[in-house]
Amino acid sequence: MMNRSEENRNGCREQTRNEDEGIDGILEALGAYVCDELCCHRWERLPQDKMNWFCCRCEIQQYIDKIREML
């Protein structure tokens, strides 16, 4: 259980990211998180050329680019 001093009114941890990073920093962090934590190919121990093939076809960068275009 978390210490109340570390929680905000919603019971969640306080934001640890610097708000000055802006949307680009947030989108970059999102892409890195998806790649490092959610990508199912990361755990297959593939050679780098095969990983590059999957990474080039990953749709997260397309979505991030669309979000940037909308701003």
C-alpha cells in the first residue's frame, strides 16, 4: 500500500514526468513503452535484422505521426 503523501486526490502516484517536455516527449515515451514492454517480438530473441523487419511494420509510429499531424 502506498503512503498517502505519495498519492494525489485520486489515489494515484503523482506525475513523475516533467510537464515541460510537451507532447513530443510524451509520444516518444509512449512509443518506447510499446516497443520495450508490449511488443511480442521482443521476447523471441530474434536476430537484429529480423527485429528491424518487425519494427518497420509496427503501427505505433504511424499512430504517433498522425497524432503529431493533428496538433
